[in-house]
Amino acid sequence: MSATEVVATYLAETYLPLEQAAEAIAGEQSTGTFTAVAKETPELRQRFAARVLSVEELPPTGNPDLPGTTRDTSREAGKRSARVRIAFGLDNFGPSLPNLLAAVAGNLFELRQLAGIRLLDLDLPAPFAERYPGPQYGVRGTRELLDRPDGVLLGTIVKPSIGLPPEELRLVVRELAEAGIDFIKDDELMGNPPHSPLADRVAVVTEELDKVAAHTGRRPMYAFNITDDLDRMAANHDLVHAAGGTCVMVCVNLVGFSALAWLRERCALPIHGHRAMTGVYTRAPQLGIDYVAWSKLARLAGADHLHTNGLSNKFYETDEEVLRSITAVRTPFLGGYETLPVLSSGQTPGLASETYRRTNTTDLLVLAGGGIHGHPSGPGAGVTAMRAAWSAATSGIPLTAAAKQVPALQEALDKFGSPYDGSGSRRG
């Protein structure tokens, strides 16, 4: 890859010749228009036109066509699919996240020539690393703040996600912290509502965490949701920082990559990157932006933690897709951009062994909402059960054997079970 080019990889589906469709993408997203125009010279095209690097035909996907797709009725060939790589000269937009997206995504999702188009990956040149420093804390910095040099990091979400007044939140935080939780976060639905203003939550939570730390020696990290308009987001960060908070949460898609990068420049705390609304980009297989590409942009913008979903989750993603997302977040690019994968959605103690077996790492933040708060003996026992499950998983001890020594784990397995048998296969 040239030091002055971005290489974008797409899944393209079309009824036209594949090379023609690829050229349509390159032209639309650089110098092309529907007809030749004044001032359009061979020299200009040579310097600024995007270049098709390769077109690799793939087996048919079976995906439905996008609305308005052009079909070439003069040709007998049906819809064809290809992995297309296109190089975009950095001279067109410079090392700028919003302008990068205008180039590699922009109008291409609207092209009639394409029955399907999905941005799969991005290879970025060094000028982006010079412009965007990326995560300030990442895995190592988060571990240092938590004084957890090894082992999986266990966390939870405040439940119920809305409606809990600050003084009731205090009790929940106290029980979780005393049980040895590493991380607690606001739900993405909890912003700055009248019934629980951010300032009140910050005061109550930091006071309670300080009290717990005074007699346990450990202070969990609490990620306050500061997602808001730019001026308020900066003020929210300053509020958390001034009170002694150690983490802020931002819903990446709701503020945008540029706003995240803007916050990163001003931020003194780890940024917990929530993926709310990512399904808009990732769920339809024939359209949008794949998580691999999306996560690179979020990491570049400065997310220290990034949600990947978890195994056996309550949403649409398969285990294979989740594992691919975890791998994507853990894979360095541009020489670094270390980000902590955050596993969430339906996580319980029964998933620990299979998650560890298939990820082969403890550099994970595992968030169990209902899996902790829904424990029959309460959230404290839920934390104990999760900790015991992960200890057993990393030690190679079957969960059923560990549960005989830890009643809280047995209770959790009795209630939540596990979707996997001992060999890693799905039950049923």
C-alpha cells in the first residue's frame, strides 16, 4: 500500500460486469460524474481518480437486491459478487475522519449499478496516525487504573437501566463494589434525565466508591455516560474528572467519529466506547459498513474500550461474527491503537469457559447485566459467580466442579444454565 493512499475493501454485488461495477464505485467516489465535464483532464484524473486494485469474484451470496438496482437485461449472466479493493489518493481528502468517510462511503450506497455494497475493511496510511493519537489508555492503561495486571476484567451495567434515583443507585453500587466488581457503567439509555441528573449520579457514585475503597483497598471503575452535544459532552467530562471519576462512556455512533476524536483531545479519562446503533451499519449483509472497518475508525478516534457483543448474545450476531469482532479490536494497526474488547449482551457465568476457549485471552472486559443483577441471591452473589466461573475457565476446571465449591456459581448455573456442552458444542 502506498504511503499516500487509503485502500478500501468492499463486497460488491451487481448484474453488470464486475469490472464495470468496480469502476463505477471508484469513479463516483473520486473524479467521476455521469458525463465528461470541462476542466476534466487526463492529468487531473491521473492524480485524483481512485484506482481499482483488484476484483476477486466470490460465490453468490443469496442476498436480496437493494431497492432500485439496475439489471442489464441484454446479458444472460445473473447477479455476481466480488471482493473489490480500491485505492483512494490521500490528496483528495487528507488525514480527516469525516472526509475519509465521504470518500470511501459517501454516495456509493446509492448507486443503481450495485445490488449490494458493503465496506469491509480499510488500510490507512501513516498520516492518519500522525493526526489521530487513538486510545489514551487501552488495555494496559485500564488495567493499571484498576490494579488488575492480569485476568479477565468483570463488569456490569446499572439495572434497571432507567428509573433508578441516585440514592437507590448508591445501594446498587455499594453492593457491587463490595463484591469485588472491576467495572460498572451507566446504560446507554441513561444520559442526564430529570429524575437522575448526571451531577447527582457522579456525586453519589464517587462518594460510594471512595468509601468502599477505604476499607477494601479496591476502587472499581465507573463509566458515566456523558454522551451529549459537544459543549455539554465536554462539560460532562470535566464534571466527572473533577469529582475523581475514572471513566466516561460515549455512544460512538450517536456523537460521530469526529466528536469522539474531539473529546479524545480534551479527555483525561478512559473513553468507554458504546456501539449503540451499530446495527444500522452492520446488520444487513448486503449493505453498510462491516464491524472490522467501523472498529478501526472508532479506535482511531480514541475509544479505549469498544463493545464487540458476546457469545450466545441476545441480538442477531452469531458466535463466529462476535469472535471476528473481538479479533478485529485486538488486532493492531498503524503500529498500535490498543483497545479493550467489551463483551456484553446476555452474558452469564455459563459462558465463561467457552468464551475463554474460543478467544484464548483474558484481555477482555466482560459485562454481565442480567447475569449479575438477576442472580437469585442478588448482585453481590452474581459478581461472585462470574468471578468463580472465569477462575475455573482459565484454570481448566469444569464449571460443574467449580460450582460444588462455590454455591453462588451453582445457583447461577441452575438459573441461567449454559448453551454449550463441555466440548464447546451448542446444546440442543
